Amino acid sequence: MALCCKAVNCGWTKLRRMPISKWSVSSSASYNQRTLGGVMPKFGIPAFSANIEGVYRVTDYENSSTALMSDLLNYLATYVPWLMARRFANDPTPPAAPQADDFRAAVLFVDISGFTRLAQKLAEEGTGGAEKLTRILNDYFGQLINIITLHGGDVVKFAGDGLQAVWSTIATGEDLEIVTLRAAHCGLTVQKQLQNYQPTDGTRLSLRIGIGAGDVIAGNVGGVLKRWEFLLAGQPIGQMNEASELALPGQVVLSNEAWWLIEEQCRGEAVGPSGYILQEIPKPLPPRALPSTKLAPGSENALRSFVPAAITQRLQAGQVNFLAENRRVSVLFLQVNGLDESQQRDVANLQAVMQSLQNTLYR
């Protein structure tokens, strides 16, 4: 286990949202993962927009008061991965214990270079530079998220200037080869549209993309103070990380396991002992978005348990346009070594670690 703690200046990008359309009265909410014309959340939280039908009353989470919650459900749904939100299609009950699902998936990691230099350059411009950085981040990540969601990817994590997405076999019923091919096509599209993006004079953003494939586990761990963290684990995560490290700016690198699944449909070349540079997919599949999921009425509390309190408090207060702010913060990075997350036994160990960490941090 390794710990790193340091003080940093942390700028949160301002959310952009489109006006809410008029809802029809219904007894259910429809969660449709997409971002076109929707909401782009800040770093650290997956991005989706949700189509919501219905106005209904539920019990307020903190004040035990009754209120109209359709708008709140809409906003909360933008912060939760499809893999987790689907659990609340029929039962809105918040998690009471760790839960994990086993399935096969392709996973993709986008590593973005150039943001540190960009932030330092704009910091010299003062307040105007901070606003400019906000616009750049929204525009760049908005494009990136749109490409991924239009190709059927489920954006599950942000890590600094990186993004993690998954194409699962349970989402569409397609086999592992097909979802891996979709992830690979998405990676090439991202590079084609966003590589060498130039937000300001003298500054360029470049991308390195790594893809892995195989058996994964997705679930929730933690639960202290009803706060849960989404977990995506398994050998494909390690494959993905190693592949991204092999990639040069502008490249998409597949792990051996991912490449062997789709090599007959692709052109590429080996890089090192554990990866292949993807060069072309002569006959790519047409993009296919994730299926929509019906959220059960009253799912607000369940979704809220995966969203930081700083965000939910603003949402409840109707301060949707004030979610961005600059703070000086202490950042704690915790790495747990020696666990095989693909084993249920070690998932239980990870749960114990997360609960211990939460108990310490929430004091």
C-alpha cells in the first residue's frame, strides 16, 4: 500500500446544461446515457444526460420532507454510470451492502497530455484565465464524452486528466469480440477528431489510448454514511493501463488479449511484448449507443449515494449553475497492492479497506 498526500490548487470546471424540457406526467423515469445537448459533469464523475418522464413525490433524503423530485433525478442520473444506474430500474432501494456483478467487457483509458502546461499558462492571466480554462475543459471533454457515448461506451471514471470507459457484454447482449471492436473503433475516432487539439496559441493537447478486454467485476464498495464508490476491476484494467503506457501520443494500443479477439478485422503492428498499435479497422461496425434504462420512481436516494455531498447539496438547493469553484485542497492518493480484484474474496478485502478509509476521512 502506498500513500501520497500533497496540497494542490484544484480548479473545478463549470457544468454546462441545456434547459429542461417540459415533462409529461408518468410513473417512471427513463435514463438514456448520452451527452449531446446535455450535461457535462466535472472531473472525477462520469458524464451522461438523462431523459426523464414523470413528476412524482418522494421523501426528501435529509429533511424527510416531501418535494417534487423529477429535476433532481435528472441531474443525479448524469453522475452515475449506466452499469450502476440499471440496478435501480425496478427497485429504487439504495445499496445496503457491497454488490458485484461478473461479466465480460472491453475497457478503454484515455490519457490526455498538455493540461498541466495549459493550466499554468492560463493561471498567469488571473480570473480571466480561469474562466477560459473552464470553457476549454467543457468543450474538450464534452467532445470526448460525446464520441464515447455515441459508440456505446459507458464512461465510469475520471482520474485527473484521464478518462475510463467500458463496453460490457451485458449492456447490448453482444459478445466480447464485438464490444472490443466497438471500443477499438471508438479509440480511433477519438484520435482522429481530438489529437493535437489546440485550445490556445502555443498549446496542444495530445491523447494516448489503451484498451484491454476480458472478465471484469463491477460493483459498489464502502457504504459509510451511505456513501458508496463504484468499482470496476479485473485483469482487463491492468491490460488497459499497460497498453496506454505503451502508446505514444496519437496512438491506440490494444493489449494482446484484446488484439487477439479482433485481429482479423484490424490492421496493426506489435509494440513490445504485450501490445499492438491499432492502425485501421477497414470495415468498422456502425456506432451503437447504450440502451436506455427505466429508473424506478424514488431512485434519487440510491443515485445520491454515489454522488459527492458537495454536489447533491447544490442540486437540492437548485444551484445547478454554481457547481464549479476553485479550492485549495489536500489530495490523498491511496494505492492498494497485492489484491486480485477478480476474486470475490479480495473484493471483500477491498470493501474492508474502503470502509476503513471512509471512517478515517469522514471524521
